[in-house]
Amino acid sequence: MKELATSVNVFFRQVAADLLESFVDSWILERITSKLDYHQYGTLKRRSTTHAFIDMMHHWVNAVNKGQSVLTVFVNFTKAFDRVDHNILVAKMCAMDLPDVITC
């Protein structure tokens, strides 16, 4: 019975954490979306990595049609957030005028 209670407790904690994360994500995005580059893809509604691929292909086809060459570099950012200098990240968030409660 203790195992069931522990499992239920873990489940509800996860649900609460997911809801809070969703709320904070929405709250931050409302404040910074207008400051993001138009070519920012991923993690944004209607701006998926599929959209990035389509945009990239559009630029490639236009360049080739104009007789230009195309040079491509792909970078794998696996676990990139784990390697970010969080001091730089917080400084950039502060520069976007986010409330102190988020950046402190």
C-alpha cells in the first residue's frame, strides 16, 4: 500500500511540475516573442523544426536557381542546454526585460 501511495504522490508532483512549467513557458514567451529573430525555430508555436527545414530548402532552391552555390554546416546540439553557460543565459534574459522573479 505504501508503494501505491508513493507512486500516486510522484505522479501528482510530476503533473504539478508540468503545469507550472507550461505556465512559466507561456508567461516568458508572451514577453520575448516580439524580440526573437524571425528565423527562430523550435519550441515556438507554428515555428517547428519542420518549418526550419522548409525555410532552408526555400533558400537553397532560390540560390541554385540564381546560379549561386550553397554551403551547409549542420551542428548537433545534443544536450546543448546542459552545456550553456547559465550566467550568460541569465544575462540575456535580463536584457530582454523579463521580471526579476524569473532571472534571480
